[in-house]
Amino acid sequence: MSVGLLNHTTDEGTTVRILLVEDEKYLSASICKMLKQERFSADAVYTGPDGLDYAMSGLYDAVILDVMLPGMDGFTVLEKLRKSGSRTPVLMLTARGDLQDRIRGLDSGADYYLPKPFEKAELIACLRAITRRKDDSVVQELAFGDISLSEKNASLECSKSGREVRLGAKEYQMMELFLRNPGQILSKETMIERIWGLESEAEYNNLEVYISFLRKKLSFLDSGVKIKTTRGLGYSLEEET
């Protein structure tokens, strides 16, 4: 479940999106309040499986991950995330502070291990540090069929036509979600939740407007990749045969 969108931007004006996976709802709300004060964008989920699902969407700049979670513990979530190839920075936040737990978390691929209780300033400093390291890493490129999404230029490129088109922020997030799930039908509810946040006031018509924008840009690119509507189910990114 999302707690809505809280906005933090870098010097380049890009919103920094944080996923918080913490089952203690009071603590989760408190952390989200801290993030809001620092103008981050944050989504909160409360179980291990939901945390893994959201983290693998590729929409987040960092993950705050608790160890003791229902459904799947944080170590397992992190191990599965890293095995999937995700390099999203992860800050492990837990009451477990002994040496063996810290070693296991770091060996599993955590970027930082912060035991509870913690100071707000340290949490925010850790987030800034691990998101800066992500910014310094090699720019990743997502591709499907004849199109590729450039993070560096926020643009969509077509290898067949050689054309390129810039994307707005919501268009970019939506195309990134499609490219991380090619051929998979994404429900309208899922897309609104991932792009706008569960508690936003975005409606289906907001989504349909951006789908229309993306379709026009794919048409401009003369791409063989299309956004298909499956009535009653949602949308999927498909390659024409």
C-alpha cells in the first residue's frame, strides 16, 4: 500500500523516489513524515512480497528495507532483488543490530545497515549518500523490440527509424514500467498505483491521456512496438510480428 507522493528533487530537478518496506505502520508513517520534511517522494508497503514486487519495478532510487517482515524476511527480499539484476541502493533498517546480522545484510547486497533506534539526520544522510552513488553509476538503458529508453536523456529511441523523442516525467515512468514488464498486461489500478501513488487523486482518464501521448510518440518513431489494450484487463507493451 502506498502512502502517496512526497517530493524531493536533486540539483538537476529530478524527483528522488524512495520505497519504504516496514511492517510497523506507526513507524512507517513516522519515517514517511521525515521524508516529506526533506521533500523526498515515498511509497510505503508492509510485507516482504509487496516490497520485492515494488522494488523490482525499477521505479525507485532507493529502498529502505526492514528485516522482520511478514511473508518474506528482508534478507530474502534483498537476495532475490539482487539475483534479479537490480542495482537499486538498499538501506536496511532493523532492530537487529548484532554483528552477524549486519554482515549478512551487507553480504546480501545492502548498501548501508542502520539499526533502530536511529536519528533522523543519520537516516537522511544515508539516503543522500546511497542515492548519490547510484547517480554516479553507469547509466542503464532499457530496451524492447526496436525501442530503447535512455535515462541520461529521458528519451525514447527507435533503432529502426533512427528517430528519438523526449519524454515527460510521467511518460518516462510509464514507459519504464512497460519496458520492465514487456508483454505483461498491467492493470489500470497497478499503473496508477505505481506512477501516481495509491492515495493520489489520479483517475483512469489521467492514465488514458498519458497512454495516448505514448502511442503518438511511438507512432512518430515509426516503431514496431505498440501499447495494446486488453479490454477489462489493462495495457501491455507488444512487438508487431
